[in-house]
Amino acid sequence: MDHLSAIVSIASDLTAALSSEARYRRLLEALRRVIPYDAAALLRLDGDELIPIVSEGLSADAMGRRFPLKEQPRLEIICRSREPVMFPSDSELPDPYDGLLAHDHGEFTRIHACLGCPLRVGDELIGALTADAAQPNAFEAIDPSFLAAVGALAAAEMRTTHLIEALEQSARRQGLIARDLMRDLQLRQGSDMIGTTRVVQRLRQDIDLVARSDFTVLITGETGVGKELVARAVHAASERRAEPMLYVNCAALPETLADSELFGHVRGAFTGASADRAGKFEVANGGTLFLDEIGELPLSVQPKLLRAIQQGEIQRVGSDELVQTDVRLIAATNRDLQQEVAAGRFRADLFHRLNVYPLRVPALRARADDIPLLAGYFCDVMRKRLGLGPVRIDADAAAALKGYPWPGNVRELENVLSRVTLKAAARTNRGEPVLISRSHLGPDFASAAPPVSGRVSTQVGAVPTNVDLKAATRDFQRSLITRALTECGGNWAAAARSLGMHRSNFHHLAVRLGLK
């Protein structure tokens, strides 16, 4: 009767509304009533390894282990079998749980009774169920046919649970698809604004200010300056950060499909519209919609976008129904929209609706002092991506990077450093430091800045002979500090940053040199 009640309990759980862990744990609890085990585990097959998903009687660290079949002969025999397996108590094969019983308390208790059931759905092996005991004869009275029935139910339960988890995960993914896409973008491209120059600090302050509002933001700047990064920063600092931020590249929208992409369509609205489809405004409801390259948006679509901004209403293609949406809009362009308005290529009323709070992203040449920071960041990204040792840039290469005009801005800097890191690494043994020199940068950087060694030689040649080295060094330091203070308008903190010094060390040096 205990056997029957155990089977009924397991079968009932197949349709119960339980979490996966609760479902699995109840299975082991039902088995304990009829199988006198000291330890039991349900394991999921992952490639050629078994991974514990729930256990009873095993130590906590057992759940963190993976059991390769080729290293665990008992588990391999269980997985190859079509029937439950009971190992003889005097078997010489090592047991995967030797020394892993919860009551070991530091001792190495050997398993003497061991059984296992392969978990199969049809011909597919999906896992294994194991039970172990320290007493050699613990499992002698167990009917193999009962174990076969338990194994079939356990396999069905594992498959059912897996399907439920997959459905739940799919639902969550659909609900959070926009957020997931943006999170993936952040992981690949970074999510922090890198830089310490004044223009970047001012931009950060503007982002923090406008993020707290629900104002429409228009981000402008040259190609490659990081307008998308600014949009993500605005969203991340806003009250809508827990909701998705959806990205639309207006330049990639064909005029014939732009309406449908932004506002959705109903079935039969046009050839190929076989089902209702929500547009980006509906999907982003409650969150943020980022319209990149807004200057490329077709004129025919602009009135509908204007209505969506003004009224918070959109209308699917082929439908008369108005849909209310709550979306924070961020737009970006590398075009001069005022010129586009004057040329008749962009609606003036839409421009003014978008331009509520403009953010101008500076070109890289306007923040040249940030180039070393950005270069270090991109080198570290490539180090991780390629599995390299430390990646360093020598002084001449750093000077050339800083002296280059960067027409492609930050994106061009990233591409150049990705390329030269790969080239420099090709001549380096794996794990050894990779040094990027001026020669790796190519001919475009030949005249970007004179080599550091040449500049130093010129400066040394201008110093009179028989000079006191300490005095000359102090004079040189005074000149540099005085120039830095002049360039930074007397701002000591900014001057310290421009010279690559910590503020307190900079103050101490200035006092020592009699400048403060």
C-alpha cells in the first residue's frame, strides 16, 4: 500500500501548481516512505555531465558539483541502462557520493547500497534518480518493477517541470523583451559614460537633471560620439528604469513599413499582415522609446509621431481604434534638424516637440584628455574578449592617439584599438603582456603627434649644460603646473586631473614648489 500511495503522490504532483524545487522535493519525500535511503538525488543531464537539481541527505557542497559520466562509472552504467540498476554491496566501483553524506561530519563515509533509475522520455535520456545507503542490505526488498514505475513518473515529472519552466521563462522574456535587449546592448557596449573632462561632466549633470522629468529629449552630435549611450543613461536614471527601453533605428525603416513598425497593424491591413501586431509604442508602454536617426524618418510618418507625442494616442494601421500609450520619448540625430526644417525635409512642429530638452554630445576631439581613459577601457574589453594577458599602450602610441582628429569619434577609437590589439597579440605568446606601439596604429597616425622620445630630446637640448638636475626639475614642474592652472582657469582640481595627478598629491607638490 505504501508503494501505491507513493506512486499516487508522485502522479498527483504532475498536475499540481508547485514550484520546480517543491515538485522535486516532494518526489524524494514520497520515495523515502518506501525506499530506506540515507541519501537520494535527482540529477539533470547536461551534455555528458549530470547536475544535481535536488537532493536529500547529501552535504551542501554536493549540490554545487557536476558529475562527468566518464569519471563516474556507476552513473554512466545507470544512464546507459534501460532499466533500474542495483549495484552489489561489494561492488568495487567508486560511488559519486562517497564522503558527501550530510551526516559525515568530516568523516569519509563509504556508500554500501546504491540504486539508480535512468530517467527517459521515449528514447531520450534526460537525467537520473539515485538512492544510496550506508547499510549494505538496505535495498534488498525493493521490487525492480516498482522502481521502473517510479523512474517513468520521475522522468515525466522532470519533463513537465522543464516545460512549465520554459513556458514561464518565455512569458517573462516576452514581457521584458525590450529591457533584455537593452541590457544585452549595455553588456556588449558598456553602460557607463567614461571621461573626466568638463564637457563630459556638464553632460552628466544635464542627464541627471532631465532624467528626473518626463520631458522629450533630443540628443544631437556627430556620428560615433555615443548618442545611444546617452539615451541609455537618461533611461537608467529615470523613474521608468524598471520598464523596458525600446530601440528603433529610423534610418532602417522603409517608408512602406514605418507606420506598422511604430504603431502596429491589424490583420489584413496590407498584404502579408496575417495577424494583429503591436507596434513599438505599445510594446514600450510605461517605458522609454528611443528613436535613433530621427532625421531619417519619412515625412509621411511624422504627423502620426507628432500626434503620439502630443496626445499620447496611436492608431494601428488598418484600425479606427485609438490606443492610449504612456511612453517617454528620446530621439537622436547627427543631422542639423533646423536646417532640415528649413529645407522642408522635417516638420517644424515635430522638431519643436522633440527639442524640449536638447543634449549635445561633444566630439572626441573636443575632449581629447578623455582619450587615454577610453583607450584603457577598450583595451581591457579586448583583453577579456580575446583572452589575452595585460594590454598596454606605450607612450608614443598614446601620444599619437591623443593627437589624431578622430572624425569617427569614439566608435572609430574603439574600432582602431580592437584592430591593433588583435595585431599586437598575434606576435605575443598567450598570457604574456601585449604592448601596443606606434607602429601598430598604421600610416594614418604617422603625423598625429611627434614621438615622445623626440619631444623629450628637443626639450633636453634646450637646457643649458652644467645645470643642477634638481633645480631644473623643480623649474620644469613649476612651469607645467602654472600652465595647467592657466588652462583650467585657476581650478586646482581640474589642473590636477589634466596632469594625471591626485588632487591631494598635486596640492602637496605645489606647496613644496612654493606655488601655494
